[in-house]
Amino acid sequence: MDKKTELLVSLGASVAANCMPCFNYYYQQAEKLGLEPAEVLRTMEIANKIKNSLSMLMGNHVRKTVGAEEEDVFATLEDAGKPCWDKPQGD
């Protein structure tokens, strides 16, 4: 794995883990390597979308548990070959 990819993965993992010291460390390394701010921001957006999808999963579980049946958003997305954060708007 090249160093740029390694740093982008590390930045994304830091964001997903809400670890500010980790993010700061890897961001300093990214700056030294010359990564563009737009690359770091895009990495953050993807990490947040994946992390935030877990709260959608929990909501789906609660609705099913209490008998308020609802479409399984994640199964539908998986069947369509889409990432977990690509939930249809308005749902």
C-alpha cells in the first residue's frame, strides 16, 4: 500500500473512531506528504457516512423489535449493491 493510501485510511479510521489525537497525528503526516485538503475532507465525509449508518441500523432494529415493521433498509441496499450510507432520501 502506498503512503498516501495508508494515510487516507488512517485519517478515515480516526474520524470513525472519534479520535482527535489520532486524526491530528495522521493529518500532520498527510500535510508533510502533500495531501490536498479536499482529499482529507472527502475521506472524512465517507468515514462519517459509514459511522452514522450504524445509528440507522439501530433504529431499524428498534422498530422491528417493538413491532413497527419497516422495510429493512440495509438488506435493500445490500441487494442493490450500494454502500450502507446510501439510504434513500425522505425515509
